[in-house]
Amino acid sequence: MSNVVVLDNGGGLIKAGQGGERDPAVVIPNCLYRPLTSKKFLHPSTTTEEDLTSAAIRRPIDRGYLINPDLQRDIWSHLFNSLLHVSPSSSSLLLTEPLFSLPSIQRSTDELIFEDFGFNSLFVADSPSLVHLYESSRRPDSLLSEAQCSLVVDCGFSFTHVAPVFQNCTLNYGVKRIDLGGKAFTNYLKELVSYRSINVMDETFLMDDVKEKLCFVSLDVETDLQIARKQGKDNLFRCTYVLPDGVTHKKGYVKDPEAAQRHLRASPSAAMEPNKETYQLETIAKTEERKRVDLTKNEFDLINERFLVPEMIFQPADLGMNEAGLAECIVRAVNSCHPYLRPVLYQRWFYVLLSAT
């Protein structure tokens, strides 16, 4: 009996593993990179200790679609042989594919899988249908399983899809797309930090890490903007990110992780009128690790960037983009479906983040 290899080949990340496992065994960037200390492009690794400061990047996927099959072949070969340790000739492959992929790209993918790697068989699926199938199987007694209908928001590296799913099949006529994803978020964060603090326009890996650790979706932008304007300890959003120095630490880190989570523990009313006693306790409760931090290291503060960057998916027009926001896309996707399905879609929609970095 052949093994089943599951491969989510995203534009930003590759998530791969064996069929039947709950979590992916390998999560790596879908790219080759060249650090400043190297003369050639290197393969990504799950345990890389390279200094990725200002590293050059080559990606096989652009705007969600495969544009460089040779580069993708090189990355997959490293993935199957060195990381997963699987034999394609005795395995089957479950591969995720973006919605509305072009036939020419599909043929290139098939050639890679069967001619170059020699897999026994291939099953291609889109992410929304797989997410729906997973959720319905995980909760067999839920309304989702009974109705066999859901609305999936798939935010990827290059774009975001709002996809209605009915009986494990994505309704293509109802799918709506926003040309915004994790890549655009990272680039926007680069611009904001470079304008305010330090030039990080060439630091893709670094700013991806900053985005994942510190950015969040605001539930009340107006209120959060008022808090972000406050000074000192009254500002719940201010936090510091320390840049790598290439000697003692090759990766950046958040100076005070507890301070970066203060906004999650405060209610809206408490945030507008801070409790002095609470702030005194937070000021005293500093870890020994933070006390040892060398303040002469390169670092920068993030304040309103933390929630303004994800906010662009709801208001892309603020950036001069002729795109509908996420809320409008959800309404358009639901209204594209049969009237009988609309109440269920509004009730059973959920969000999945796939390869958003």
C-alpha cells in the first residue's frame, strides 16, 4: 500500500506531511534564499540558523500561480528527499491548488509530479473544499455537517478568496477574490516602519516575523487609534522589536512579550481610562531576561502599525487600490448563491489562514 503525501504548496510557505497526521511534519518557506554571507542560493530548512538579514529571495510562485517550474522542482526535491524522507515512486500525492488555475500551469504541475518525481497518483483539491471537509468531519453533529454548506475565507500569500462550499464542492460562480494577502501586509509594514524608524525595505524574513508576532486585527479601530496616541505607559500598543546582530542572536525578537499582549487583557473601557495600579504592577513585573537586554542594540517600536496593517484587508481603498474590502466580498459571495443557501452561509462562515506569510 502506497503512502499518501499531503502538500499545501503556498506562495509563501510549504506545509507538507503524511496522510493521517493532524499537523504538517514540515513547514518551510517556498523559496530559495541567499544570505549576505553566501555566494549561492540555499534551500530553506526547518532548523536554519543562518543570518537572513537582507537575504535575496527567489520564489517559484507569483500572485498565487506557478511561474518557475524548474525552481519549484528544485525545492520539492529538497523537501521530499532531505526533509520528509519519502519515495515518490511508492507514494500518492494530495496537492492543494489555487482556485481558477490556468490549464498551462496545471499541465506544468502534472509534468513535475509524474515525469520528474514519478508519483503513483495525484489528487488535486482547492483549499476551501478541504477546509469544509475537515470541519464537517471534526464535528459530525454540528449544523455545518447537517447543512453541508459553509463560507470559507482563505487568506493566502498573494490573495484572499471568499468561497461558498456546498456538499464538499466549491461553488466557483460565487467565489470572490481580493488581490491582497500576506505579501502585501508585509510590504505595507516595511513602508510604515521604514518611514518612522529604520530602513527595513530589504528585510522580508525579518518583517514577516514582526508581522506574525505583533500584528492583530482590531475590533474597534477608532478607539484603538485614540489609545495609540497616548504617551508612556498609557499606550497599550507600544512594544519593541530587537533586530538581530548576527553574533549573539541571528533572529529578531520581541523585547517584552508580556507588554506586547497588554491590549488583549484590557477591556475597552479600561483601555480608555487606564487603571494606575494595574500599570504599576505591570511595570514592576519585568522578567530577568528583559533586564539583561542591551539597550544599545538596534531596535524599533511598533504602535498603531500593529493593527493598521491587517486593517488594509477591510479598507483596501485607503491604499489607493480599486478593490472591495473583506466584508463587502463576503456579502457579494453570499448574494451570488441561491437564496435558500444565503441564511446558512451567513450563519456558517469561518476564517482560515493558509500560507499568509
